Amino acid sequence: MDSNTAMTWRMAVLKWSGGILLFFVLSMSGMAILMFWDGYQLERELQRLAASFTANGSPFTIPLPADRIVLLTSHKTNSNVICAAIHIKQGVVRSAQIGGIKQAVVFHQGVDLNQAAEALTVCNQWRITLMANWSFLKGEITINYAGTQITEIGVPRLWD
């Protein structure tokens, strides 16, 4: 093998390895941008959710986004008593347990739990958790209520 053939072969290997490295760098950059955008969208969803609740409104009509995984839990503050646990994925209620009994809950731009209000008045706090679509980021807001009135709307927070 002469020196020109060896040099051409080395250049081809360098070109291919550089192309592969560039592909991985661009892929990682794209994923980082996608995760950043998803976090921004999650923060906006939480702010929109907090704004949709009003003081002295009903804590049993909960507007929710249809494109997220949502976990709803109703419990007593500083207690292990859980009145409701609802799991929603992409606008479909996967499981709903209210008062320890499995329930059929329909998702229509959120959930309407007024028919189960009696079982839910035992507790006094909703914890609403939204999951990001492209990362491990989660967002949460708490809604405190007494009876059938909202008393306090918590500050939305994000964590991973």
C-alpha cells in the first residue's frame, strides 16, 4: 500500500468518525432543547391550572390538560388518609379510586367529581401532579379546601 492510499483511508476514517461525533452532538443538543421547551410548557400549564381555580369555587371540578400524565390525590393535611387517587394519561382516566372504591370517572377537559363530593369532604387538600412529556420533570400544585369551597391555592412548583 502506498502513502497516498494510506492517507486517503485515514481521511475517510476521520471524516466518518467526525460525522458520527457531529450526529451525537446534534442529537444531544436537540434533546436538551426539547426538554427545555417541555419544561417551559409544563410551567405554563401549571400557571394556567392555578389561574383556573378561584377562591370560594368548587374544589370538585378540576380543569386539566389532555396531553399530560396527571396524578390527582385528595388527602387530609398532615395525615395518611387518602380520599381519592386518580391517574389520567393523555386525557384518559386510567384508574380512579374515591373513598376506597374504584369509580368510573370521565375526562372532559378535566374531571367533575361533584357526584362524589360527600366522600371527598372528609379530606381537605388536592395535590395535582403533572408530568412532562419529554423529560423526568414534574410539576405540582396543591389546592386546600373546606367542605365544598376552595380556601387556598398553592404556588406551582417544578422538580425532577
